[in-house]
Amino acid sequence: MTAVALAPVRHWIRRRQAAHLDAGSALGNLYFAALLAAVLVGMFWPTVGAVFWPAAPTGTRLTAVGVPLVCAGALHLALRQLGPLVISRPAASWLLTAPVSRRALLGAPARAVAAAGAAAGAAAGFATASQVTARPTPAAVLLLTCAAGALTAVLLVALGTVAQRRPGLARGADLVAYLAVTAGAAGMVVERTGPPAAAGAGPGEGPLRYAVLALLAAVLVLATWAYRRLDRTPADVLLAASRAAGTVADSALTGQPSFLQELAEQRYWTSRRWRSAPLPRRVPVLTAQDLRLLGRKRRRLAWLAAATLAPAALMDGSRILLAVAVLLGAMVAASTTVASVRTDANPAVLRLLAVTAREAVVARLWVPVALGSLWAAAALLLLGLLGALPAGPWWALGLALGPAAAAAAVRRARMGLVQNGLLPIDTPMGSLETGPVLAMVVGYDLLVLFGVPTLVLVATGSPLGWQNVLWQALIAGGGLVAYARTSTSATETDLRARG
């Protein structure tokens, strides 16, 4: 079969597709996203500015190594989740099976991903240089550091394109990325446990120049080799990446986070081998199911255990950011098994199990409470041992925070489709859609409301007493009970009756 030119085919598809789309709706969504980004940057700029350009450098050589390791590992894992090679739905439907050059088809997505990765790498390099270089920082050092970060990101993109078609290499690269993130975070924590070190001893201009040249040579070699083999990427891999990218685009344009949740669950379970095991008879059937689900997520449990280092890596920054990291980390830990709550939304399943809606939610809350409590207790205990918090039973405060994290995680998981028919909010800069705004705070509102004592104590660094632990336990436990009673029915089996 003879390959034909790709440009005329693309032009023909562009002329005939999207005739039914509403351009005004798409522009409105883009305007909303840009306006929201501007508002968030204006609100949190002091915290963001402290990360990218602190008043004085506070990092040492461990920071200069740990931050790039964390950023590189996180970037690789993000690229692996997205593809990194992604084609649009029209291209997957019409061009993937057409007699066109697959290398030409994938060239544009590869360049776009490389450009986005280079921008992220340059930002990471700038943040690293701002933490370890003395003031005033030479402009050449900043430029070379940003260039090194950008080239490293492009190198990771090229490696990701190769790993996308080689499962064995992909698994090895993912393991290295996990180890890099863990080692980088551990290094930054170790740096904060030792005696204060002299900051500002950043790398010189000469070593940076040689490093940039070496990275440039590696990028040219690997990128050229990867580009010449783009046509070897299997079609099923590209179709899976296209479906994932399409789901992400649908979720962003329609404001439906549930699409991403369903995508994550489908991708997780389709790559697992099913095994059966007897259920404990004395444990409620839904709780036993969560325990089996937890046993099949051992890798995530290990990742959560390593994530307890994340708040400690932020203890020299904003205390508000530190408190938010503790609360969000507890909620993420509690969310490990809450995806099963969405399957309980089918009333027929609960009728077959002879379980009411309230009994189902209560049974689903036990494992999230335990995970959120253990994670928060470990993170706060580590912060107390490192001296980031005053003396006190911080581990007990973490245990008391668990019910708040569980309530927030379950409420977030029970969120269905966003209601776009609500009245918009009028602002001086235009109208905001009420549905997406409300969907953004679902779950997090309970986390802040029921976790107020922990949020205040960690953010202010106030002394902790057992009376504070008791208040947190009462607020979180009482809030969890109130949420379970007010959002479910004791006689019906429909979880969607009260939301």
C-alpha cells in the first residue's frame, strides 16, 4: 500500500468536522478557565512566589539534587499517564488506519508534548536555582539552569515515547521515577533534620555550561532516534492514549470531574489480574470488599507511606501551605477505596445485599477513616520529631483528623455529574457558571469545616494540648455522623436521593 501525503487529508477533515459545535460555548469555557487561573494566582501569589523566588536562598546541595529528582520523576509519571504521544479523536478515527505516514501523523503531537515538557522543566529549573543560589543571582546562572531543566524534560519526553511502545521498559522507567521522587523528598527531609547549612552555594557557571552541553547532545541523539521510530508505535497504544486524552478534554470542557474518576478506575482494573479470596464473615460485606480492594493496591499503600515525607519537605515554607498539605494528604489517603461508593449508586445492588443507603455509606467509611487517621498521624508525628511543630501529641491529632478526611473523600466520590443548569454568578469581570464552581469545592468544604482545629494549629504553630485533640475528635467524629445521617436514608436504597 502506497502512503499518501498527510497535509491534504488533515485539511479535508478540518473542513468537514466540528460543524455542529458551538464555538461560543467553547470560548466561554476557555474564558472561565483563564479567569479562574487569574483569580487563583492573585489569591495565592504570596505562597507561589515564596516557592519560585524566596527572599533569601534556604536550600543546600541536597535541595539542588532533591528538587530536580522530584520534578523529573513527577514529570515522567505524568507523561506516562497521558501517553505521552496522543492524537485527536478525528485522527484516531480517520488517519490512524489510513495509508498515511504514521511518523508524520505523530510528529506534531510529539513536538507539542516536548514544548510543554520544556516549559515545565524550565520552571522547575528556575525554582531550583532560586532556592540555592546567592543573591543577586547572575542572569547567566538562571538561564543555564532553566535550559538544563528544559533539556532534561525533553529527554524525558523522548524516553516516554520509546517506553510507550515497550511495556518492559515502561515498567522499569516507572519504578525509577517512583524511586527518584521518594529519594528526592527524603533528601529534602534529611536536609531539614541536620544542623543549619550555609545556603547560597549554588553551582557555578562553568559546570552548568558543561552540563547543558551534555544534555543537549543527549537530547539530540535520543530525540532523533525516537523520532525515526515513531512509525513503530502500535495502533492499540495510540487508541488508548487518544481515548484518555478525549476523556480529559471532555472533563475540562464540560466541567465533569467524574469522567476522570471513571477513566482512572477503568485503566487501573483493566491492567490487573483478577484473583478471588474468601471474605471475612464477621465483617460487613461492603467493608470486606474494601479490605480486599485495599489488599490489591499494595503499590499505592507503599506510595502513600512515602508521601508522609511530603509535608516535612514543605516545613521551611509557608505554614498555611504546610497545613493544607497535611489535610489534603489525609484526604488522598482516605480516597484509596472510595471509588467503590460509585458502584453503590445502583439501588438494585443494595437491594440484593439487603443493605440500605445509610448502612452502605457507613460500611464504606471504615477503611477511609483508618487510612486517613494513620496517614495524618504519621505525617504530623514526623513533623513534630523534625521540630516543625511545638511539643505535643500531634500523632493523636492526626488520628482525630481521620474522620474528617473520610467524610470529605466519600462526599467527593459520591459527586455525580455537574449541574450546568444552575443560575450563573454575576461578577464585575463577567458571569461564572455556578455548577463547575460548586463541583470544585465538593468534599473539600467538609475537609476544611471538620478539620478546622488541625488547620489552625498547624498553620499558626500553636502549642498542642489534649483538649485540642478532643475538640478535633468531637468536630470530626460529629461531622462524620451528621454527614452520614443527613445525606442518606435509613429505609431507601438509592444513594442519589439526597446526594
